[in-house]
Amino acid sequence: MITSRTNSKIKEIRLLKQAKHRETRAEYFIEGIRLVEEALEEAGSVRQVLYSPRLGTTPRGERLLAEARRKFQGAEWIEVEEETLASISDTRTPQGILTVLRKRPWTWKDVESRKGPVLCFHELQDPGNLGTIFRVLEAGGGAGIVLTSGSVDPYNPKVLRASAGSFFRLPFLIFPSPEAVLRGLRSRGYRLWTASAAGPSSFWKVDISGPAAILLGQEGGGLPEEWRAQADGALTIPMAPKIDSLNVAMAAGLIVYEAFRQRTFRSKESGLKL
């Protein structure tokens, strides 16, 4: 059992709390019973499992350990003292298990194989927002997420927790500039819609049931000019008077579910703007 916070393996894993080390090593970590349960299908990506003796003292923890030992046979298993494990943790109440995983290289093929809209964000900053977007996009049958560099790292521990496991299943791509995002979408036939605070086209009247990409800006920063200029159109979310904006994750969720509604009931709907 490792009992020292200065153990070389502990120090190496602790560095993964920083985006630059996650990028250099192409690794990240998750912690907590729920996320590790969600990661059981990612067996080939799990490199290390750190756990404290406390985990096996509850029925759920005991079941998780047994299943994880069966699924993560190729991983290095490390028993760690509770306080030592807590020194790595990004949460206030660690649950006694942490795993280090290799990053998964998503591609456009992964996105194109799924139905639903692609959500594109320029320099999205809040990890809670991105995690929520992962979750609502998977729930609403979306295809994937595209980010420009300068956005929050999708492997940020706060993003992973807020995604509640959707991170493992939903493709995401990162591009160096807004122009690179546009090139990728155009070459694959996506129709491009900007989401704006005001405009003539309510999202209730716009057909986003087909291959559509929704372009959204950062929190409070708006859209890059390239996206405004080259989009096929703009859609808006109707709001009551005195309210002129929504949280970006909430706006994304409303649009995703409108697309889901259109795909589900399109044979019964009419009046969509093509």
C-alpha cells in the first residue's frame, strides 16, 4: 500500500490535474464510484486504478471493485492510503477510487455516424457548462461537439463530473480556429445555423432535423465574425420580455431537444423553414 503523498507514482498522477500534462501524456484521470462505473466499457483505455481499503466496505464499492478487476485486467492496480488518495482528488469528498485513462482519438467519422445536430463552440470557458452540454446532447440524440482551441479542456475533472458519463460516449473534436471548424463542417455537407439572441427565425420554425451544425459563442463573448458571415441562417430562442439571454448550456439543450422533437415527429409536423 502506498502511504506517502510524495511517492513518485502519486506525484506523476497528481500532475494530470494540469491541462498541459494531460496534453503531453495523452492521459487523464477520473474519480468516484459513478464515473468509474460509467468507464467499465473503456477497459482498453484504463492504465492505472488507485483505490483505498474503504471502497470495499460498502456493497456498491465491493461490486465495483469486483467488476473493475474483471474489466481492467491490463491495468496497474495500486492500493493507496485514504489521505494519500485524497491528495490527488479534485473533489471535497473522495470516494476511494481513481483511474488513469489514455485519451481516445475521436474523428469526423465518429461524428458523422450519429444522427442529430453537431454543437460548435468558440472558446467555451466554463467546465460545468461543457459537462452539462455533453450530458444534454447525448440525452437528446446529438451527434457530437466541436470546440475551438482556447476552450476549456474536455478532460478537465469538472467537465468529466458534470457530464455524468456522457463524456465517454459522445464524440468531440478540437480545431485551432473558427475557420478550421467551418471547413470541416462544409466539406461534410452540414447546414450551418448560428444561435443568436434576436432575429426573424424562431428555432421552432427552422428545420434542424437533418445534418445541422449549431454555432454558439462563448459565455458572454458572442460568435466569431467568420461564423456569423458564413452561416446559412440564424435561429433564435423566443423569450419572455426583460430576458435577453440564456446560459449557453441551457440554450444548447433547448436547441438539441427541438431537433430531437423534429426528428421524432417530423411526419406529423408542418411549416418548417427549409
